[in-house]
Amino acid sequence: MTTTLITGASSGLGAEMARQLAARGNDLALCARREERLTELRAEILAAHPERRVETRTLDVVDEDAVFETFRAFRRDLGSLDRVVVNAGLGKGAPLGTGGQAANRETAVTNFVGALTQTEAAMEVFRDQQAGHLVMVSSMSAMRGMPKTMTTYAATKIGAAYLAEGIRNELHGKPLGKTVKVTVLYPGYIASEMNEKVAQKTKMMVPTDVGVRAMVEAIEKQVDSACVPRLPWAPLSVVMKHAPLGVFKKLM
């Protein structure tokens, strides 16, 4: 049995990951800012899987002290944290220099500084346990610098990915590297509250359950990294990284 902590679990990808991981036998530690949503999700999961253990706590990941306190409390309550999914994030943004500094900063602080704090708290637990699985939810937008409202968001997502990859680099070849695994997920267009506007502009959007199923399968295989769903995003990632700027802009 695996105990999985998911941040940003009150809706979207986080909530669906909780549902699917519970169905696969995981006990859950769920946290997010919206307590009512967490309560509803817990009741839903327990109704479907009464044998599971589901603990919830409210958490804003920009509150550094609260992140450490919450992760430690979940570990005390559940006995261990086998996996931490760093999922909480924002999608706000504006083209740089157009007066959107407040939105860009909020996204930067939540998506990068918040991810850093969550990673610190997770690795504190894993180093003490000498075991664990860190899962960083990045984005396909991390493949290349993005324009307009996506510029700051994409920058935070490559930053978050590099936090996780840096840990994998550090642990490679060491005893702890055999027991602490690191996975970076690069989701493409998966239906969620965050990208409702994008859904109106692209035919590549997949339903939440379909996209999250690809995420969960990659998580359970403990792969180093995965573009999810694999098609079209794995081959498209090569194009995104290497296409001339004119071609890349037409894709976006």
C-alpha cells in the first residue's frame, strides 16, 4: 500500500489524481486552499473506496511554515509519506511590461517558490525515511519560452522541472538514489479549471480522466519524465524544442 500526498487536490488534475490513485490502492493525504472542496472529495473517494484512508488539510503553498507543518503532520498521521505530488499551481499571467506584474508575480511565487518549498518539505521526509517518490507536475509549456500571457507560467514550469531533475542528478549513483525516485510530468492540454479558455482554441484537449490516467500510469511506473498523454505530446516536444521560431509560433 502506498501513501500519496497531493497538493492542489481540491479540483482539476489534483482531484482526479486522488480519485484514480485511490482506485489503485493508495491511501491519500490531500491538501489545497479550499476546505469545502477537499471535504467533498474525501467523502466521494471514501464512498467509492471505504477501505482507503483519506486525510485532508487546508494549505496555501506560498505559506512556507504551513507547508512544512502540513507535510510533517500528514506523516505523523499516516505513519509515512511514500509519495509526494507537487501539483498546486496558478495559470495567471500577462505579457511582460503591460501592467500585469501582480498576476505574473503571483504565478511565479506560487508555481516556483511554492514548488521549491514543497520539494524541500518532501525531501526532508524522504531523507529521514531513506525512501520516497517525488513527483513534479510541470507542463508542456516548459519545453520552450512561451509568448504573451504564458511567458511567466512557462518559466515557472521549467524552473520546477529543474528542481526535480537537480535532485535526481544529486542522488544518481548514491545509495539514496536507489530508494528515492524522482518523476517529472509534462502534461499537455488536459481539461481542467485552469485551462477552460484554452479548450475553446485547441482540438488537442483530452478529458480530465483520460489525461490523468496517463499521468497516474507514469507515476506508478516511476519513470524519470513523461510527456502526457504520450500522443501527441512526446513527439511534439521535440518539435517544440527545436523548431525555428516562426514554425514554433504557428504551432502555438
